[in-house]
Amino acid sequence: MVAPSPTHCSTRKHQAFSIPTIDMSLDRYVVCDKILQACEEHGFFKLVNHGVPSRIISSMEEESHDFFSKPACEKQEAGSPSPFGYGCKSIGLKGDMGELEYILLEANSASISRRSTTMSTDPEKFSTVVSEYVQTTKDLSCKVLDLMAQGLRLPDKSLSCLIQDNDNDSCFRVNHYPPFEGNSERDSTNGGPLIGFGEHCDPQLLTILRSNNVGGLQIYSKDNHWISVPPHPAELCVFVGDALQVLTNKRFHSVRHRVLANCNKQSRISMMYFGAPSLTASLSPLQQTVSPHRHVIYKTFTWGEYKKAVYSGRLGDRRLEFFELA
Ligand code: GA4
């Protein structure tokens, strides 16, 4: 088992850390620079003026509320997560547990439409709303990847083409953290805080997260502290994933994060688009990120090989280290 990161939270000194918030309506070169800096320093940033219409976000949130409000036996009709379907408390196949329930879907309209029949009494509406949300966050992911490529002086669209591939392996997840009914904010087994979703790095290229106005998300900073990310209705969060860390030869850092158990009165709903290439896409540091001062750090492997390694492990396992060159 992998030792968890130290659990101390941000102290007064560390609260000085400000999470980069990038206004996408600014000049393209300015946005590009800020994204590059945020990915190199933190592997995480927030976006404002991102262009995802609030109508699309609220419809997706409403469908999520409707789904999670159903009786347990009806939610289970969506199928137990394999990995796609409906899950409650149990995450992955190796016994990881969290104070949440969730749905995990393949991020393509055909699959969403098929699954919708088991998830809603109005499958057509459910499918339209989910597909629209997924398409819009995918479009935003492409814009962000294009800005990253520009910042890294890579050929135009060389990153976004990976999630535009017809066989891309992207997925979409909605997590519901109901108010936690335990009577303590501390986990008596380890003295740390109670966990909603345990610490991990996302394996894909990048993640776009939207949450309602309930807190709980924390990222692990470079100086080894957990930093709380306050929710904001106008913002979307972007996480660099492991696959992008490989392609950039560790110039970008995939960020460790976790969610604390929800001790608020209101439910927390978060919605994540995970952008991934096709299973056969090859991952290795791009030539432009390699120099005499920065040798190739990773072996060449496919996204399918990496995904298999990640999915056969525990949530917090640091699998990427096994793909480094000796
Ligand atoms: C973490 C990021 C995404 O939510 C996810 C998760 C996946 C799952 O829930 O099936 C994993 C987890 C995530 C990484 C390790 C394995 C696989 C649960 C788990 C214990 C959908 C993903 O791609 O990897």
C-alpha cells in the first residue's frame, strides 16, 4: 500500500498561496502564458469567462440531482461500475471507499444514449443534456490543450487532436457527496480528516471539473500542504493529468487531489470531463520538451497500457513512477 501524503492542512503561512485563476476573455498570448505557468507550477488552475453556458451547467446539475434523489434500487438499474455505471461508496476494484455515490459514463453520445434508458424516466432528455454538457466541456478542453500546445511551441492542435480522435477514451463522471452524517470531522482510525474521495492523480490528459457551491476539494501543493479550493459558481477547475505529464516530459505536473467528506448541510455535486486519447495512442515525451538539460524521463507506452496499470491498482498508487526510464 502507498503511504498517503501528510494530512496537515494549510496553515496561515500557506493560505498566502493563491490558486491561479485565468480569465479566458483576455488576450490569447496572456492566457497562454498564464496557463503555461500554472501547469508548470501547480498542475492546476481555475478558469473564468470559459464560455460554457450556465444553462448547460444548470441542466446537467438538475439531471444529476434527479438521478441521485431516486431510491437506491432504481439507481442500481444503471449497473454496477465496471468501470461504467452507478457506484455507491466503493471506488475501483481494490476496496477503496469514499463518502459518495457517483455515475461514470463513456464520453460519447452513442454510449450516453444507451445508458440513459437505465438512468432516467425521460432518457431522451437525460441523454441530450449529458451529451451537450460533455460536448461543451470537450470543446473547452480542446481550446485549453491548444493554448498549452502554443505555450510549449508544439505544432498547432498536436494535443487536442488526441481527444478529437474518434476512438478517444474520454469519460464523464458525476459525484454526489451527501451531507455526511457521522458525528466527527476526524477519522478516528488515522487522526486525519474524513475523506469523501481519497487522494489521487487523474490518469488522463486533463480534467475539467465543475462543482456546485459546496466545498471539499483540496489539492496537494509543491510545498507538501493540502490547499482547500473554494467553490465558485462562475469557475471551472482544470487539472493536469498523468498522460500530459508524460507528453510534456514532466514540464507539466499532474496534481494530487482529494475531496473531504461533506460536513455541510447541502449536498455537494461535482461533474468531471476526463479527456483521454485512444487506447492505442502512444505516450512518450514530445520532442519539443526534450533538451540536453532535460533528458527523456519516460519510456514509450500506450494509453491502454497505462490505463490497465492504473485501474488494476489502488486509488492513491503512484503508478507513473514505473514508466520512468532507469
Ligand atoms: C481517478 C480519476 C477518475 O475518477 C477515474 C477513476 C477510476 C474509477 O473510479 O474507476 C479509478 C481512479 C480514477 C484511479 C485508480 C483506479 C481507477 C478508481 C481506482 C481505484 C474514472 C479514473 O480514470 O481513474
